Amino acid sequence: MELRSWSGEWSNFQGDAVVLFTFEGELDKLPEEVEKLVKPFAEDADFKAKKGEILKVPVLGKPFKRIYLVGLGKREKLSSEVVREVAAKAAKRLRDDKNEKVLFVSDQNLGERALAEGVVLGTYRFDRYKSKKEEEGKKELKQVFVGGADERELLVGKILGEAQNFTRDLVNTPPNEINPETFAEVAKKLAEEYGFEVEVKDPEWVKENMPGLWAVGKGSATKPRFVHLVYRPNKGADKKVAFVGKGLTFDSGGLNIKPEQFMRTMKMDKSGACAVLGIFKALGELKKRGLAPAVEVHGFVGAAENMPDGNAYRPDDVIKMRNGKTVEVANTDAEGRITLGDVLAYASELGPDCIVDMATLTGACVVALGEYTAGIFGNDQEFVNEYLKLSKESGERMWQLPLDDELLREEIKSDVADISNLGKSRYGGAITAAMFLEEFVGEKDGKKIPWIHIDIAGPAWARKPYKWNPQSGGTGFGVRTALYFLLKEDQNS
Ligand code: BES
Ligand code: MN
Ligand code: ZN
């Protein structure tokens, strides 16, 4: 899709449609020429310009075929979040109505980044496995022009949206196609395409060097892989940021096998890992255009499949992890934290300035916050505050949950090993999981590395369309906030 700024007069636009964004209760403020054209239709359809409301009006005698009025809701409630959502819904409608070339017009600056993100995210479709494409014969939305827009911000928004769609594609790809081996291939291909450094460690290496990752994945016919990607800016960097993603290509629960309703959709247990690849996709595209941040970025994924098997790890097993701590396995379905423990330890050894992990870690987090909001935890409140602030700009909902050394730490003590992979009670399950991870975050220069854990078990997957998610499935959650953060870090340094 082409997304560009437009400086001409809207009434001269040669294309399929002109799209006018308007506020609730302000229809009389539309340009006179528009008002004349649309008023009878607006009255007939009782169009109020409520948030996301769309009115299509045929037009004769103009170089375009139709006008769309798109409601932004109340003027005083306008935010980048509203813009992203409304742009997504408008773009999907324009595509479904077979428009190829359109112009967006508004009497005020709507914020080009959110607008572009919305357009790209709202027209996402995953139909690779449909033999007869549902939308066959339909046209694609090919060119979107935006009146008086900042070209750079449009481009950044487009790149972030497309990177998020790349993540969605990976999450949606079924587990008989993406397994630990093919996941590593995807990472390699991405690195090749954009010139990143990449290291893929084979199962033999994992067995020797990441006992936790190995234990979780050894019951699968496709053994675990470890992936390390590096983006280095041309100009050199003062800061080194690490992203870690949970990469369970499928989570059956293992010997503690999940019941039917819970096993379904567990291909999404690789969402954190796919978000890490999405971050690198965005960095690669930004780099091509000289827009990439001057920050060194490392991506780490332990890819594994959790399966029951004669060779699978068991409840009661004790694993001596990469950092020397011993873990008693209480339940093989609490596997994510075991794989992440080793990967966090490895990431720490490289001495990054900070670590962000993203993981579909616990159902408990979804119970606590609902399925639209991620839980965020951290060992450095300033870092958490900064990330939370950026998540408000990106529109990815996050809410902080506490780490609790005083009382809940007790829950993950084990009688036979240093820690257990399960809390003694199920209360506070998202917190005890986060505190388990904290045991594996290392130090740099004698100080704990600032670390954030984002439990994305809820928002990584959409059960139904909402906001800028036009269909059910993987949402690509986590990519945008990470990029907002990296682009900010660049300005700060
Ligand atoms: N991958 C799941 C968590 C999950 C649940 C992600 C729902 C997305 C949606 C994780 O590995 C898991 O199985 N967690 C268990 C932990 C339990 C055994 C302590 C859970 O949440 O039930
Ligand atoms: Mn599990
Ligand atoms: Zn899992």
C-alpha cells in the first residue's frame, strides 16, 4: 500500500473516494460544497458522526466517485487512540467497497503516525490457507493520500503497522508449519534480508547450554532452537537494549496435558517471539530509509514445543538452570518461565542496559486484567513508568502488577530445589510467574539490570474483531510500544 501526503484541493482529487473526517455535532461545519452534497444522505441515514460511524455518499460530476463521511466522535475526546481505531475501520470499509485510490481530509491534524498505523492494521487479512480466497475478485486499497500530512510520520506509522502485520502472520501460521526449526529459519531469512547478525543454536548446543529450554522442548519431535538477532546502527550506539520473547510454537501442556478448550489456539504461545521478529522487521525497514534509531538492539528467543512423550520432562523433575539455580517442576504446563529463565540469563550475560521480555505467560494475568490489557512488571520503577507512558501513545493497553518479595516470594519456594515452577496456591499466578523470571535476570557492573516483563497472554490474541484488529487471531501486540521506546531512546541519547 502506498501512503502519501497530498497538498492539492480535495475537490480536484482524481481517484475513487474522498474521505472526510468529522466530529459529532459538527456536521454544519463541513465545507459548504460538501454539506450540499451529503446533507440529504446524512439526514436520511440519521448520521451523527459518532466514533467509527461511516456514511457513503455517491457523487456525480467530480473526478472521484464517492464521498465517505467518517465520524470521530466528540471533538474533546479526540486522541491518537481514537484516530487509530477510526482510521482502521474506515480503511477496512474502503477496501471492502472496492476503492483503490482514496484521499483522507480533515480540518485538523489527526496525527499521521496513528492514522497510518490504523490504515495498515485495519486492512490486515490472513487468508493464506483458504483455497478459494474469500475476497476473490475484490480490489485492494492501493493508494491512500492524506491531506497536508507529515510524510515522515506517515512512513513511520506505515512501517510499524506493517511490522505488526508481519508478527500477526507469524502468530497465525499453524504449528505444523512453524515449529522450533522453521521459526529459526524465519529469523535467519529476516536477518539476511536486512543485514542483521543472527545466530541459531542447534539442539545439541541447547542441551548443553540451556537446560531449562531443553527440558521443556525435548518431548517434541522438533527439538528446541535458540535464536539471537542483533541490529547495530551505522552511527554507533551508546545504548544496548535486549528484547526476549517466549517462543512456544505450540503448548499442549506437556504431560500435564491441557483440556480441549485450553489447548485450542495455543499456536499463539509464540506471540512474544513473533513480536521480537516484528521489532526487527520494523528496524530493518526504518534502516532502509535512514530512520532507524541509534540504539543497539538484541533479540533473543528460545523456541520450543511443549509436548507429552516418552522423552518429555515430567512433574517432579529437577532442572539445574543456566545460571546455576535449581528448579523443581511442579507442572509441565508452567513451561514458559522455564524456557525464559535460561534465555534471560543468557541475555544478561551480554550486559545490556535494559531487558524487555514479552510472553504469553499466564492465564492468571488474563483473569486479572481481562483479555485486552497486558500485565507489566519490573525491577526498576522509572523504567516501568517510561514504558507505560509510551504504551499510552502506542495504544497498547498495559497495567502494572506488583512483584511481592514480602509475601508472595514464599509461594515459589520448593522443598527439594531452589525454586518451584508453580506457586503453592493459584492466587497471584501472574505475579508468581513474573517473580520466577526475576530470579534469572542478571547484573551489569554489580547492579541488577533494569528489566521489564510484559505478560501478553490476553492481548496477543483477539477472539473477535475490535478496535484496529479487523479479524480474530494474532494481534501483533507489543511491537508498536517497543518501537516507540526505541525511537525515543534515540532522541534521548
Ligand atoms: N501459555 C500458557 C498461558 C496462556 C493461557 C496463554 C491462556 C494464553 C492464554 C502457559 O504456558 C500456561 O499453560 N499457563 C498455565 C499455568 C499453570 C499451569 C500454573 C495457566 O495459565 O493455566
Ligand atoms: Mn503452558
Ligand atoms: Zn505456554
